Amino acid sequence: MTPTSPQPSTLQHSTLDGFGGHRSRFDDIRLVHELLEELPERLGLQPAMPPMLLPYYNGVEPDDCGVSGFVFLPGGHLTLHTFSFRECYFADLVAPMAFDNGELTRLLRTALPTRNVDVHTALRPERFDEVRVQPEDDFGPHLLINIQGYTGPSNMDSLFQLFDNLPPRIDMTPIMRPYVLRSKTANGTSVLSAMTMIAESHIAIHINEATQEAFFDIFSCKFFDTTDVLEELKAAFPGKNHSVQLIARGCGYRTRRTEREPEHARTKAWLQSRPG
């Protein structure tokens, strides 16, 4: 009897960008924690870890303060980035099974009410509808890479080391050490996942060990040279084929705010007293 080849994996991927909300909610660490804990359960998804949260107030950009958090699902993730001063949030849900995108939108609208929400969803490896990147208007880009025939780092130690060194290689700013986790999907497939939070948002990968597929994404509130970054990423995560898509995030974000610059300078005043 001829053995059957593993079937290509399918991921449902949804992005939600909310604008014009309440600063107090975006600064509410407990609320963000509850959302990361409750959203997977309400959508019938299985978390693979407790939520990880990082309050963030002294960033590279003065006004990019808020809370970043994530939770791994077996073969996927839920990330939530709030920008309290800019009064917006960005959510990203990737799961190896279908979920109710309408319910996800309703739950986030209820917990984090905003003036408007941009919602996009795709069933990977199908592509998102094209959302053209416009640096003068958008909040930032989201780079997605589906890798077939993945031959890159495939154990926890090597993946940790790669993610620990990757942000400065692509001119990003890490705000935590990497989190690497092995888990199993509902059908028993082993998946190796890695995540690191950056000042610009997040970098993540999920590697399906049965099919030798990997899904990588980087969301950044800072624009970057896609060509240079892609060269680094393809070298770091080699494979037979890289399917790439770059989409815009934050198309509803129209006002750049810079009022926190004096406050930002005060919080970093202690750096002047360090010995040379």
C-alpha cells in the first residue's frame, strides 16, 4: 500500500485594526490579559500557553506607548497591540482551523470600542485581498511568508538563537527575549512556534514538522525596505519556495501624534548619568 503524503496545512488568518478608541481601555493591562485569555475559548480554539503581556511606555517613537501581548495556539497565535496615546489597536489571529471571524470582530468591538475597525481575513495559503501599502498614510506594513519545503532551524535551541539575533539584523528593536514552544494541533500534528515582541510590534513563525511548511509573519509600525528585509528573512528561513505578501495595516490611521516627545525625553533622562 502506497503511503499518503501529508496534506498541506491550512491556516485561517484575520487582522483587525481599530481606531478612535478610549485611551484608558488601551492602557488597561488586566483587560488585555482577559481578552488574550478569553478570545480563544470563545472561538473554540485551544491555547497552548498562558497570555504573555508587555506594557510598553518608553519606546523608540515617543507616542508608541501601550500594551503588547500574545498567546500561542497549537500552530498559530493571537497577538494584540494597543497604542493608548494614538488611541488605536491591532489584533492578529492565526489558527490551524476555521473560526468565526464575525464573532471575533464582535468580541473585540465590545471590549475595545472604537470609531471604526478595519477587518481582513484569508484562508492561508490563499492571499489576503491586496491592500496597497502607502507609507505616507498607513500605520505600518505586515509581511507574510508561506514557506514550502522548509529547511531552516527546526529545534527549539536553534530557533531561539535565530529569533534572539534577528531583530537587529532587520533594523527592528526587541523588547523581550524570544518565546519558543512545541505543541500539537487537534489532529496530532507537531508544530514548532517562535515569537518575539519588538518595539515595532511582533515577529512570529509556525513550522509544521509533518509537511515541512512554515508560516512567518512580521508586523511593524515602522516602514522598512522590503527588499533588504526579505533577503535577510529568506536566508534565515530557507526553503524550496517562499510565497510573499505585503499588506498595509492601519489604513484608517490618519493623524500622526507627537505630543509625548517632552515626556519621552524625561523618562530617558537617567541615561545621561551613566558612566562613559
